[in-house]
Amino acid sequence: MRVSEFIPFAISLLKPLYGDSESKDLILLLVEEVLLIKRAHVGIIDKEIDLAEEMKLTSCLERLKEGEPLQYILGYTWFKNHVFLVNPSVLIPRPETEELVDWVLEQLPSGEQLSILDVGTGSGAIAISLAKARPNWRVFGLEKSNEALQTAKANAKAIGAKVDWKLADLFSPEIPSWIKQEGIQVIVSNPPYIPEREKAEMHKNVLEYEPEMALFVPDSDPVKFYRKMLELPCKSWFFEIAASGEEAMRQLHPNLILKNDMSGNLRFASLRLS
């Protein structure tokens, strides 16, 4: 089978689950990662797929048909130009979270010796990206899942980032005193923010594969994580938030700055105290 034959065949298999556009994106990404052919070159490099490549593509395709995210199938994803190991213990980093990292880097002075904490670090994408971009900062990553934290540590080692890790729950009584002890000034977080009532509307590849504790919050208190973080003894906070969360976030603090993502959706919030 040639590449020009595989692509439409694979897209047709995924369309019932993902639709036209997403199926095409998934298959082009699969071809790029397995066959090492950039999507811009697919129409030019119409190579014959060898047996080993075909077996790999077929295996991935079968798992995609079941709804498993491609990033978990491959075992990695790209974030801020680095390869991050991912598995079902961690949330798959999204492009919007890259925007959150960029916003933090834009807003905080690069020359200062800052101490910054990524709450709910998961794969370590935020903490590691900040540490690589600002080696003079002291970066911490807080995570309550030991399995997730081991993934973050592996990513930091592979990428060559210096991050101090803390295995603990945000709601643990020790956290405020630990933050004071370490002199942490800034909190960055992409915490769980999807109300549980929205589960029924979510795609199978998210609902059945990604860790629930990294996604969902009780309908009765969708801003519980933000409230807790804003109570901690810091000077600045940067959050990823729900697109529908403006009113709830405004009620937490009147001076919150809200920001849209590149798609025009409300996505970020920050607070800086003098």
C-alpha cells in the first residue's frame, strides 16, 4: 500500500467517530510520526509503505477506532517544541496550555530570581517548559498522583530541566507553610475545571481514557481549585479556566484579569498583587 492509498482509507475508518476534519488531522499526524513524512509533503512523497510500517500503522489505527487518543498510543506528544512522555495517568497537554506558558513568560520579568509553582503538574509540561525558558527561576511542580509525578520526573530528566517536585494534595494542611518555607511567589495552574454535568457531552477519547481527577470538578463548586490556590500566600497567579467560567471567576476576586485564547475563547485568568 502506498501513502496516497492509506490516508483516505484510514480517514474513512475514523470518520464515524471523529468526523472529517479531526479524522484527517489524526491520520496526517500518524503518518508524520510513523512514516516521518511532514503533512506538507504528503502529496509529494508517495512512498510504498513497507511491512513493518504497515503493521505499526494498522495497530495504531485499530486503537484509534476504539477511541484511544493518538498521544497515548504513541506514548508521547509535543509541547513547546519538546517531546513529553504521556500515559493515562496524565492529561494530554493542549495547545491552549502552551499559550498559558507564553503568557506567564511575557508577563513576568525574565531577569528576576522568581520561585514559581505549577499546581497539578501532571506530565510536567508547564513546569518543565518554564524551567527550560527561564533557567534562573526556581520552578516547582505539585502533584498528588505518584504515577503522574513519576512521568513528570522522567520528562524533566529527558528534556534536561531542573524542577523541584512535591508529591502532595493541594488541599493538604501542609501546603501553605511549605509555600512560605520555599519562598514561592507565583502559582501557575491548569487545574480540573469541567463540571461533572458536562461528561455526557464529551468525546469518548477524553472521557474513557484521560484521568478524571485532572478534568472534572463538582457541579456544586466548579471553582474549588482556584479558590484554594488564591488563598495561598503568593503574589501572582496564572490560570487556565473554563470558557464558561467568567462569572464564577469574577466572584473569587474583583481584580482578576481575564484573557481569551487564540481562538477567541475565554481561557485564562491572572491576578497580581502589589
